Amino acid sequence: MPRDLVKGLTALLAAVAVPLAVCLLLLPVRGSLSDTNVVLILMLVVAAVASFRNRCVAVLTALSAAASFVFFFTTPYASFTYIDNTAESITAGLLLVVGLVVSQLARRYSRERTVAATLQRSLLPHELPDTSAVRAACRYVPAEAEVGGDWFDVIPLPGFRTALVVGDVVGHGLSSAVTMGRLRTAVRNFSTLDMPPDELLARLDEVVIQMDAEAGADEDGIVAATCLYAIYDPVSRGCTMARAGHFPPAIVYPDGRAEILDLPAGPPLGVGGLRFEAVERQLPEDTQLVLYTDGLIQDRHREVGAGLKLLCDALSGAGLAPEETCETVLETVLPARPVDDVALLVARTRAFPRERIAEWDIPASPAAVPTLRAEVSAKLADWHLGEAAFTTELMLSELVTNAIRYGAPPVHLRLLRETNLVMEVSDGSSTSPHLRYAAAMDEGGRGIFLVAQFAERWGTRFTPTGKTVWAEQAAPSVPVAPVLAPAV
């Protein structure tokens, strides 16, 4: 028999049996109880059943309570149809009406919770991308009472990097789910600007302050949230992280050792005026990053320190597969009855093969460009990308020449070959190039326009020492060895 059918039949049987059992327990003392006492006890039973938010079960419980009261406490053991007086009729009817009202309230509450849960599921990612930087897995466990504002995300970035995000909006209900969706959208929009984690959190803090101002001075309108944002680069194997009042991530090394990263806490989002601090850590290949929300480790019966220790113990033997790690963590650490939503994101790091990377230090002279073009063409031939040589040389000439003329030394070129071909030109200036649409008689202003036409994507990201202008183009499909070893 299907499990849902068995569960439904069991609930209906309990709805009939519970009021009957209560009445049988009250029979020995019925002489010392008034009708009001009995009705109040039965009302509590009906309200308790209605709190499970099943309307049919609540209505059946109310009917059973009214019938049991009539049978046992008006004309004991005589008949269901004969009632002593009008007062007893009113009492039985009142019990039935109260039960129906409670069930209706339960139905409205259940509908609101369903709407909030549906909205939240629609705002969370349905499938995580399998990027060149990480292989990720996730779990989301809603709270038993009300849905909250927990969210997670995996965002591919230029240069084969990947951003990992976990956040939590304070509060529960429909408003928290809506706020969560707005913050997740803001994080994705800011990530397109390729900001470092601390700067992105500062921008997100301004968004939360603005949302709080729009909500007004009402106490229910106060918006507060926490967030953890990390960027992993498979080329350098460096992971830059910053958090805004969120719990720090856990790291599981390839040898099985697990630790909670000592990361500066930062203020929660919405406080304003305080600084966020980013930390970079070098991670070996096959390291697992574990990001989570407070519902996983916090519990009314467990301190935070005990929850973090339990998490580390569970991760120590979790293995290398992110899916297995998620299952192990939930089975071991998740509270039996979570009072808050739980978002769990596990990402296993990958390393970019050195044979797919080519780099050049460029002298600050335009005369070096022809030689550089020849060397890049030779490298593309080694990578079986001769078809892309013309467009690559054209974009190379424009970007390198701009860096030499308008930038500052040192000038550096890097090519990355995977599913796409990425060209990165770095220099020591923080001046960003802008796309212009030159007129017919203009002598300049066409270089970045040509790059934008030939590249699938292009952009600028700022670094502590200057900037990097990158351009990405599709690489022809050729038989090459797999870039990344399959995950265990």
C-alpha cells in the first residue's frame, strides 16, 4: 500500500479515536466536571489536531469531539439523538463550531505556508553548474514551522573561476522568501561586475539598507541578513572569501582532515558603515568547501560550539564526493526537528592543468607586439586552435597595445584553453577601457569595439595591483585529452 495512503488513513483514524479516548479517560471523574470543563478539554484536543494543518482531519476531529460529548456527557450510554436540555445542545454545537473555525484558520495558515514554500523553491537554483573550478552539491531542508530566507548559489565567473554563495535572511514567512529572492538577484548582478568578495558584500549591504528604508519604520519591515561569498580560482588554486555575520565555512582537505576556517566575521548586512575583510587561502586539489546556514548547527538543545564540533567530526569521514558529504552531514548534524531552514552547499575544488596555460611578460613597447603575435600563433597551433588564430591575434593586438599606451607596467598576457579560449591582459593601471562607437571620420576608438564584436564575452576586473582586461571566445571542437579528471 502506498505510504501516503497509509499516512492519510492513519490520520483519519486518529481524528476519530483521539476525542473518543479523551472522553473515556474523563468518564471516571465526570461527576466532578462541568460541561464547560469537558468542552474546554475537547477544544484543546481539536486545536492540537488542527495545528497539523490538515483541514479534513481537523473537521473530522471536531465532529468526533461533538459526538463523543453528546454521547458520554449528556445522556450517558443512551442515545446519540436524545439530548437532555437546550443547554446541552448549545454546548455540543459550540464545540463543533469552534472546531470548524480552528480548522479554517489552520487551512489559511497552511495556504500561506504553501505559497511561501513554493515561492522560495522557485527562487532557489534548480540545478547547480558543473564548472571547471568546482564540482558542487547542495541540500535545502525547510523548517517544520515556517519557511525562512536561506539561499545558496554557484556562479561561473570569467577566467574559469567560480563564486560560491550562502545567505540567510532573518525571520520567516512570505516576506523573508521575497527578500531572499531580491538578495540572490542582487548578488548575481554584482557578480557580473567581477568584484572581490569584500567589495561585493559592501554593495550588498547598501542594497539591504535601501530595502530597509523602503520598508519604512515599522518593526516588521526591518530587513537583516547574513551572507558568505567565496571565489575559487582553479588556475592559482586560491580561494578568496568574506562573510557578513555568517558562520565561517568548513574545509575538508584531501587527507580527510576537517577544520572551521578562521575568517573575520564582518557585520551582518544592513548595519552599514562597517568594513568587510576578505581572506585568501591556497587550497589543494580535491579540497571540499562546506558552506551552510545556522539552522544546521544551531538547536535549542545544542550549543553552537557543540554543533560546529559535530560538523567537523562528520566531515572528517565524509569522503570526496560532494553528494556523499551532503548526505553524511544531514544524517549526523541536522537537528531532529529543525526550527530554522537549512541550506548546505559542498564544493570540491579542481585544479586547472598547467599545460593549458600560456603566459608572457610583455615589454612596455609597441615593437614587442609583432613578436608576441607570432609566439601566440605557435601556441594556438600546439593547442589545435589554428582556426582561432586570426581573431585571437586581432584582439591580442588591440588589448596589448592599449595596455602599453594607456596602462602602466608591468604588462602581462595569459591564455587559458579549455572549453573556451580566454585571453587576459593585465597591467598596473586602474583605468578601465570603455566601449565606444566611433564615427565614420574618427581616427580612433574602434579597438574595443572590434574586441566586443569578435569575442563572446569581454570585460574588466580590478586587482590589488591594477586591472585585467579579458576576452573569451569559443574554442573549436577538437579531440583533446580531458581537462579535468572525473570526480571520484
